[in-house]
Amino acid sequence: MVIGVPREIKNHEYRVGLLPVHAHVLREAGHRVLVQRNAGAGSGACDKDYREAGATVVGSAREVYARAGMIVKVKEPQAGEFRRLRPRQIVFTYFHFAASRALVEAVIESRIVAIAYETVQAADGSLPLLVPMSEIAGRMAVHEGAKYLEEPFKGRGLLLAGVPGVAPARVVVIGGGIVGANAAKMAAGLGADVTILDVSLPRLRYLDDVMPKNVTTLMSNAYNIRDAVRHADLLIGAVLVTGAKAPVLVSEALVKQMKRGAVIVDVAIDQGGSIATSRPTTHGAPTFIKHGVVHYCVTNMPGAVARTSTSALTNATFPYVLEIANKGWRRAVEENAVIRSGLNIVEGGVAFGKIAEQFRLPLRQS
Ligand SMILES: NC(=O)c1ccc[n+]([C@@H]2O[C@H](COP(=O)([O-])OP(=O)(O)OC[C@H]3O[C@@H](n4cnc5c(N)ncnc54)[C@H](O)[C@@H]3O)[C@@H](O)[C@H]2O)c1
């Protein structure tokens, strides 16, 4: 199979779908790899490295899309990429369809085979291709939150850790999954006073077991959310309902009751956001202020730490890339239920129940 790796064009996205080491393994397995010039530069992989690994470096995205049977990338196709997609071409990437009807419509029209990283699900219910990026985004949420709490960024002028004789900042994390646990761990490590809310009692039990003493676990319900959010200096949105739009758990009225200069980092923004006042932002212009609260809602947070995140992402995606390349998508999904769970839209038909439901589209019969 010819595997194509285009350069990402989303604002400040520096990750890349495959590294030279993967080009080498694919080559050894009898495949061809086409990489767009400079695709890996932001992740520390130069064209020469790809060439030495046996890949062909081509000058344009047009050429990559025109020749590849499978495109491996990172972010959902952007408007400028829609016209390049070809019928029956496999596209393996993050799609986050739940956040965009325009993307759903464009992908249906293109008749590609869209296999979405974010819905690939292991037998134990975990999402192995979301985990590494969630680990990064969770940790980063605390870095970013700490930065925007500083006065020059219109924050409250608070140091997360406090100092002897001065109380630490209050960090509230809604959603105690991978993002939430990593955020809580980082914030706690810095000495903040952390509260983490989740709807799952087993998850709260686990967090209570593994987290340090300055982390309080709370059942997520409207009452506890209201109380915690009113007192928060830094609020981190980290909920997920797999494959669906994020539930909005903090209303605009509640944001109005937050402290002036408090910071919201809504990590769940890539699934539509869990705070009513959130709207997607970019690394170029990461924040906006609403009701006196600084909002950071970057949809591709890990893109800013591309060297770490490309390695973390491709560690997780590559075994599936190789299996799809070796078997073709039909056999790969027949033989591997984990890959099957990533099928979202196939040659014009929606194959993922929650997407069909959300957008009121017919579900494709397999
Ligand atoms: N912005 C970015 O760059 C970026 C990067 C990585 C992940 N994300 C997003 O972060 C979100 C969280 O991802 P994750 O990997 O931690 O998911 P996860 O499945 O590991 O955790 C989600 C948690 O939310 C909990 N939850 C569900 N409904 C809830 C509610 N009403 N109240 C409180 N908790 C609730 C679940 O019980 C679960 O523990 C997702 O939307 C994901 O797409 C964004």
C-alpha cells in the first residue's frame, strides 16, 4: 500500500502522523511511504531522516493525497484539505466528528474511509489512541492555567503553590479520567488545593486511593459543581462521553459567579466543550475573557509540545497503521474489533451510532 503523510495545516499544529522509524518499518513490510516536504520538521524529523528511512519526500500535499491509499495524519481534515480526499481512500487521524457537522458532511461527500483515532476502543473499554494525548493535555492544562493566572495575562495574580503563610490556589477539575487525573496530579504536585469531580464512583475510589492528600474527590452533580466552581481559581474541564458531544456542566450563569481573574482551561473543547461560555481557540490566540474569567480553549493542546506528543501518539497509533496497511481496511476491521471501533464514516455512510444519532443521519448497515 502507499501510505501518505501530509504536513498538518491546522493553526500551530507541529505534530506529524508518522516518524522516520515508522517509514522504515513500513518499507520493510513492503509498503511505500510518501511524506510531504517539511511534514516532520516541527517534531524534530527532517526530510533527510525520512529519505534515509526509505520514504519518498514529495513537494506538495496534492501529490500525497493523489497517490496514497491511506493517509496517516494527526488533526481532522481542514476545509482546505476536503477537496483533496479521494473516494475509498483510508484516512486514519483524529476526526472529532461530534464537534462539527460541516466536517461530517464533507467526509460523507468525499466517500473516504474515515477511521478515527478517538473512537478506537480496546476490549476493556479504554481509548488507547486518546490516552497519550490526554496525558499530555492534562499535564499541560496545569502549566497553561498557572500561566494565565498571572496578572499580565489578566489572571487573578495567583501562584498555584502559594508560599509559606499564603494559601495555595484552588484548582477544580471536572472529569476524573486520563486528562483529569493527570491535571490533578500535576496541580497537586505543585502544591495547589485540588478538587476532582466525576460521575463514576469506582473512578472516584481509585482517585482517592492514588492521589496525594491535597486532592479531594467529589461526586459530580449540579450541586457539587456549583459549589466547587464558585470557589475555583483554576477550573479544568475534562469530561468525556465517548464519541458524543461533551455535556455542558457549567452554565453561563455559574461562570458569572466565578471570581474575577479566575481561569478556565476547557480541555474538552475538542468535543464541543463542557463550559457554556467556551469557544474553540488556537495556539496563536489561546485565550479570551468572558464575564471577567480568562478562557483557554485550545482544541489541539498537544500540538504545542510536538516532540513529546508525536512520539507519544505514534507509539500508540503505529501498530494499527501497520495492520491496516498489511491487511487493507476491510480485513483489518473484520479481524480486529479494536480497529473496527474506529470506523466512523465509510464511503458516504455513517458507521458510528452516536454520530448518526447526533446528526440525525441513517446508520450504514455493515
Ligand atoms: N483540547 C485538547 O487538546 C485535548 C487533548 C486531549 C484530550 N482532550 C479531550 O479531553 C476530554 C477528556 O478526555 P479523557 O481522555 O480524560 O477522557 P476519559 O474518558 O479518560 O475521562 C472522561 C471522564 O469524564 C467523566 N465524566 C463523564 N460525564 C461526567 C460528568 N457529567 N461529570 C463529571 N465527570 C464526567 C467520566 O466518568 C470519565 O472518568 C475529551 O473531550 C478529550 O477529547 C482534548
